[in-house]
Amino acid sequence: MTTTNLDHLAALIASYEQTQAEADKWQKAADVLKARIQAEMGEATEATLAGKPVFTWRNTGQFNAKRFSQDHPDLTTKYTKPVTRDELDVEALKVEQPDLFTAYRSRRFLKA
């Protein structure tokens, strides 16, 4: 792990932390409002305001296999099939080519 000293950016970091806290607060408020609107919409795929569409709530095409499996274990067994596929052996790459492995690792920016 490498580190860098950002003491000279103390004010910027404090502003970032404050802004992030506000963003989190507003995101939670938006999530609550969204849930209320979705509950009111029920099974409808479109909501209107003054006759104009303001929200749509449609299927994405993604199938929720985990929820289906929990709700219908008998059908899950019936419709399960073996699947064979090639996949990259990341663990072997990590051992044999550590620098290359590190160069392609994803990074996330997190507050410590």
C-alpha cells in the first residue's frame, strides 16, 4: 500500500466530507419519496401529473433468479441446467503475474 500526505488540502477534504454527508442525507430522502411514489403506482407502468407522464416503472428485462428461487424452489429445480463456460483464472494470474494483476485491479475511492 502507498500513502500520500494531503495536509495541505485539509479545507478541501473537510468540504468534501460535509458535501458527501449532505448528499447522503438527500439521497435517503429521495429514496423515501421514490418508494412512496412506487407504492402509489402499484402495478402501473406510468404515472402522470396534469395528464403528462412524470414517471415510468417498467420491467428492465433482467430476471431476478435469486428471488424466483426463494419463491419457487420446486420450479427452480425443474428449470436448472448445467452450464460450462471458460473464465479467467484470476488467482493464478495474481500469483504468476502480480504486477500485471495489480495494474488491472479496480479501485474505489472510500473515506477511511
